[in-house]
Amino acid sequence: MDTQLKSTPKDVFLQLFNIVTFYLSVIGLIMLYAQYINALLPDALNYYFTGISETVRVASSILFVSVPSYLLSAWMLNKDIANAPEKRELKLRKWLTYFTLFVSAITIIIDLMIFVYNFLNGELTLRFFLKVFVVLLVAGAVFSYYLWDLKRQNLKTNIPKILAIVLSVLVLGSIIAGFFIVGTPGAQRNRRFDDERLQNLQSIQDQAVNYWTQKNVLPPKLSDLEDSISGFKVPTDSATKLPYEYNITSPLSFELCANFATNDADFGISASAQANSPYLNSFQQNWFHNSGRVCFTRTIDPELYKQSANVVKPLPR
């Protein structure tokens, strides 16, 4: 009897592969819904859409690969058990099952502790409650399923098949929901191009202000900002390969223009929330934009950006 209960290399591989892909699936699902909550209920003090969309892509990638892998390994394990019911008593299988029950139980306890602490601290918000609920729901479902699987006697039940179908539909629906919440892959690509445009405009703005502080005049054209010593080269739009538009509107004012593919409002960013957006540089300028051609006007305050007192003097003879 003991000989029959020894794990073969195939058993070890399938059991470990199954549990690892299961953990990855759970982590990916929690990550995905946590970021959906962040996107739908943004925090004005901690809103970073680029980080949200990046985490959504990571979580979706994890689910897209790990869930089918988990379901495939679970099917193979159930097939083995159907052919050899004694494999339900393998020590490795029981160890992994009880370890999963332990992890899910600890997760539930910690999740409830965090909930009570924040409730007593008066910081309970809807977005926090939903995140706690997601973790509690997932951990509770994991604990309930593995406890049921550990105690069940009927090996011919259709419940695992039904749960597999429900899980597949849930995961597929969750991934598709991301297209409506954070945008399609094409929209995300356009957003990354717009992020790069903003970074380029900020860089040009910094160089233009520095040029004025050194020479007390705005650069006549963008090419005048290039410096072989510092290595600065005026960036261009990497999507269109066209230069950015630069216009002098007064001795102390200039505008920078670019063609954007997306609208900030479509990503939950408003002009009033710009003070907490990731697109601000050290000058705390407003970079809110709509789609299409958008110009940003900048006016230099002479008292704030005083002309440099460093004047190169000729060396004495």
C-alpha cells in the first residue's frame, strides 16, 4: 500500500505546476481588480494612471497564461485520480492542499485586521472597502474550495467542471473589462506616445528657461538649445518623426505645441487634478491636454528666474 502512495516524478511535476499556476492566477486576479478600483475610484492624492495601466497589463498577462495552465494541470490531475483514486492520498498533494488552506486563512485574518484598523482610524473609504472585499472574497473562495475538495468523497461530481467554466468566464470577462476601464492595447500605445511627448516638452521648456537665464533672451529657434557639451539634443515626436512647434509670443513668453493622440479626460485626469498628476516637473506647470494640436503657453517671471550673474571674463595677459 505504501508503495502505491509514493509520488512519481510526474506527480511531483503536476502537483507543483498546478499549485504555482493557481497562486499566480489568484495574485493576478486580485491585482487586476485592485487596479480597476483605483481607476474607477481615483484618489486625488495618489493617482498615477500610467502605473495603473501598467499593473493592469501585468495582471492581465499573468491571468492570460496562468489560468489556462492551471486548468490544464487540474484536468490532468483529476484524470490521474480518476484512473488511480489512491493518488488522492499522496502526501505531496495533502501538504500542498493544507498549505493553501493555511495561506488563504492567514490572508483572510490579515485582511480583516487591516479593515478593523482602518475603520478605527477613521480612514475607511469606498475604494478601500472594495479592495478589502476583493481580497476577502478571493481568499474565502480559495479556502472554501480546497476545504471542500479535501473532504469530498464523490469523485464523479461535475462541480470542478462547473467551477472551471465559471473561472474561465470570470477571467475572460475581467480581462475584456480592462479595455473599457483603461483602454485597448492601441489606446495604451497612444497614451505612451503622449507621455513621451509631455516629457519631451518638459525637457524643451527647461532648456528654454535655462537659455533665458543665461542670455536674458529666449532662443530664436529650438535648434539654438542644442549643446554639444551637455549633450542636449532637441527631441522630436517619435511617432510622427516631426519636430515640436515652438513660438515666441513676447520677450518673456513662449509656447510649445504638439499633436496628441489621446485626451487626458478619457483617462480620469482633469485639469483640476493636474497638481497631483505624474506629468508635472519641478516647475509645477499645467500639462493637461485634449487630443489633437495643443499648445502650452509659458511666461517667465524675471524675479523668479533671474539672469545668471556668471559672466565669462577674459583672462589677464
